[in-house]
Amino acid sequence: MTVFNIPNTLTIIRIVIIPVFITMIIYNRYNYALSLFVIAALTDAFDGLFARLTNQKTRLGTFLDPLADKFLLVTSFILFAVYGWIPKWLAITVISRDLIVVIGWFLLYLITHNSIIEPVLLGKTAIALQVITLAYVLININLSSPRPIPDILLFFTAAITAISGLQYIYKGFKLTNAF
């Protein structure tokens, strides 16, 4: 199985989009930033779909896909918080959860020598809510009369993100037989 298949190519495209996306935000080209964000979200959806449908899952893709997601989301949450588009507490919640998951994955690897962690439904839901929140913000700043982000979206995104982090911690403890 070749490493340069359609799913991995889509993931690499998503990684390449990230610095261009950041540049568009910094230079106030929010319409381009929105377009790039949508393209990145679509490549995320399609890379997994293609990998499953064509049986083109690779170790590289298994590693790069979540890494690309983390880079895009963490970068976006940092930028959006710095620009005052989202509350800092939400960015801290998302970034803290991701740090806990990554550090937990590393520790789990050291203990069990297993590098494969299956995503959980709450984790996927958290990422979906994070993407929806970021997309809402990007769409909103491109409107002539922007509206405030609904508090329910912010709190729900934070709550599901935090709960999914706890679920990953619990799952990690179970894998190490600590429970």
C-alpha cells in the first residue's frame, strides 16, 4: 500500500493550508480564511471516507490525520482568542483537553507500547462542535452586521470538549489496568 494515496494527500493538503489560513487571518482576508477553513474541513471529512471506502488506511495517515486536526483547531482557537472573537476560557478548555490527550497518549505509549488509540464518539462530537464554532465565527466576521456567538454554542462546545477529555483519561487508565 502506497503512502501517497488520496487520503494521505488530502491530509497533507490540510496541513499545507494551515499557514496560509493563519496568514489570511493576520492580513484581515477573512473571506479567504473562511474558504480555506471550509476546504480544510472538507479534506478532513473526505480523507477518512476515502481511506475506509478504498481500504487505503496507512500508518502515516493514522498519525497525520489527527495531527492535522489538532494543528488547525489549536491554531484557530489561539488566534480567535487573541483577536477577541471567542472567549479565552473556551480556547483554554480546548487546548487543555488536547494537551491532556496528547500527553496521555505519549504516557500510554511508554507504558503499553501501543500507539493506536481509537477515537471515541464524544471526542468526535467535541471536534465537530469545535469546527462548527470556529466556522460560525468565520462566517460571522464575514457578514456586514455580525451577531454575537450564542452562549449555548460556546458552553456546549466547552462541556463536550471537557467531558470527552475525561473520557479519554478514563479510557487511558483502563488500558493501563489502573482501574
